[in-house]
Amino acid sequence: MPKKPKLTPEEKKALKAQKAAERKRLAELKRRQLRHDYLSREIQYGELTVKRHEKKWKEMLVKISLPRMRADLQFAWHNFERIIDSKDFTISLLMDEIKAAEEQYMMNLRCHSENIDSLIIRFRDRLIELKQDSEAQIEAMRASAEDEIEEIKETAAESDEYLKTMLFGLEMAKKEQEKRVRGDYLSKIDEETTKYSDIIQNLRAGLERTFTKLWDDIKNFLKNYTTQTEERRKAYIMLSQQDTNLQKICSQQQIKLQDMQESIKKLKQQYASLQETEEQKIADLIQERQYFADAFWTLRTRLVADRALDASNLQILTVESNEATAFLKQIKKKGERLLELAAVCRKLETQEEKILPFPLRSSDGIKVAHSDIKIDEYKNTSNLYLFWDRVAQADAVRHSINEEREFLRRENKILKMKIHSYCQCLECPIEETRSNKPNTPGKNINVVDGYQFQRSHNKH
């Protein structure tokens, strides 16, 4: 017996795991088989119980429904018998009515046949009477027609005789009329022949005169024709000579035209060559013109904006000036009132107030009465208070005017700097304004106008 190979621990573990998995698989299969058998038995038992319960349910339903069905059948049977009895009764009534109707129909038929027979007899009698009347009327009409025929024949014979007599009279009148008309016609013919002979003589004389006149005209025409043909022959000879001269001139002009065409071809070639060389120059000039046009429109837009700004500033300045003038007018009115009050107060001043117009203050700021001051001490300077007051006012006004002048100088300097920078921007417009400028077709300017516009701005 061969020895079993030794297994490593890992192989042993794997073998054990494989055996355990196999046992587990077999146990699972057995469990599933048992479960399947159990379920199949349950299904069979369920089917048997369902069949048994269905059978019991049917038996119970039959037991419950049989009495009710029996009662319903009995009720239906009784109703059916009652309906059949009622139908038999109605059928018997209808049969009786049919019999009565048949008897009535037979009676009506008998009466109708009797009435028809009587009507036929009456109709036959009426036809016989009408036939007799019609035969009598026909005989009467035949007799009257024969009488009328006889009368018509008699009237026709009389009318024939009358017509014959009338025709004879008309023939006689016709012959007399023909004789009278023939005589009148012959007399008229004689008159017309005499008249026409006179007319023919007059026409012959007129035709002879016209013929002689026409012959003279023909002679004159032939004479004139010969003279005109001679003159035309001379003119033709002259024109033929002129034609030969013109042909010579045309040949010379043809040669000149050929030379001119060759010169035109040469000039076209020169023009094409010049066009190729000058296209770049023209493009540069167009770009330069467009540049100056853009610069012009940039300057124009800026000037329009500045003009609007100046207008707004001018409006503000006018408003402020109006307010200042109104304020100064108010101050003037106040000054006038003060002067008026000063004049009134001047009249009311005392002698001491006239000498010392302003109150005196001590070094401590305390007001000193004029009565406390000695007249001798104040006698030398009594006339200088008003002077120094006016000097102080003049100094204050001078200082304020100097400050205003310095402020105006600074403002003027700032304005000059801004104007200088603005003029520099006008001389060199930036590219952004060109890109932001709206397209204004139909408003381009030429280069000369652009230069003149720039020079005028540089002067300013």
C-alpha cells in the first residue's frame, strides 16, 4: 500500500475546509430536499382539502337553495298556468271577434256586389241614352253642314262673277294709263335730249380750254426739268470732287487714329504700372486722412463737452452773481439806512460826544466815562480817534483785498495749468477716443482742413 504524501499545514487546512464545505453542501441539499418534500405533501393535502370543502360547500348550497328553487318553480308554474289560461281566454275572444268580423265582411261584400251591379246597370242605361243623343246631334250637324256647303257654293259663284268683272275693268283702266304715261314719257325724253345736248357742248368747250392749259404747263415743266438737271449735274461733279478729297482726309485720319490707339495702349500700361506703385501711397494717405478725421471728431466731441461744461459753469456763475448782487444790494440798503441813522444821531449828539465820538476803555477792558477823563490830558489827541479808526478800516480792507488777490492768482495759475494740459491733449488725441467714437458717416474732413483746425487750436 503506497504511503500517503505528507501535507503541509496550509494544505491540511485547505483540505479540511474543502471537506467542511462539501459536508455543508450535502446538508444544504438534504435540507432543501426535505423542504421540497414537505411542501409537495402540503400542496397535495391542500388540494384534497379544497376538493372536499368544495364538495361540502356545493352540498350545503344545494340543501339551502333547493327549497327556495322548488318554491320559485311552483310559483313560476302557477304563473305560467295563469298566463296560459289568460292567453286562451284572449284567443277565444279574438276568435269570436274574427268570426263576427268575417260575418260583417261577408255582409259588406254582399252589399258591395249589389251596389256594383246596380251601378253597372245604371251606367249601361246612361250609355244607351248618351249614344242616342249623340246620334241625333250628329244627324242635326250633318244637315246643318250640308246647308252651309250649299250657301258657300252660291257665294263662291257670285264672287267669281264679281272678280271677273273687276279684272275686266282693271285691264281697261291699265290700258288707258299706259297710253297716258307713254305720251308723258316721250315728251320728257325730248326735253332731256335738248338739255343734255347743250350741256355736252358746254363741257366740250371747257375740256378744250383745260387741254390747252395743260399742254402749256407740260411744256414749261419740261423746260424747267432740263435746266434743273443741268444744274444738278454740275453740283454732282463738284460733290464727287469733294468726296475724293474727303476720302483722302479720312485715310489720313485713319492713320492718325491707329497711332493714337498705340499711344493709348502705352499710356494704359504706364497707368497700370503707376497704379501698382501708387496704391501704397494712396492707402497711406487714406489712413492719414482717417486719422485726422478721427482726431477732428475727437476734438469736436471734447469741445462740445467743454462747451456744455462752460455753459453750465456760466449758468452757475450767473446765478451766484445774481445772488451776490442781491446780497450787496441788501448790504447797500443797510448801509444807507445806517448812514441815515448816523446823520440823525449826529444831529442829536452832545458837545462832549462830538469831541469824543468813541467810548474809551481802560486796560482792563472797563468802559471809562468821558467825565472821568481830564480835558487837558486828552486835548492833544482829541482829533485823532476818528483818523485812526479810519486807518484801521483801510488796513482791514487792504488785507482782505490782498488775500483775495492771492486767491485769484492761485486760481488763475491752476486754470492756466489745466488749459495747458488740455491743449496738450488736443494736440495728441489718444486711441481710446478713436475706438469709442461713434461712426459718423458722411462727416469726414480732408487733411488740409484737419491741419488748419489743429493750427488754430495751437494758436489759442
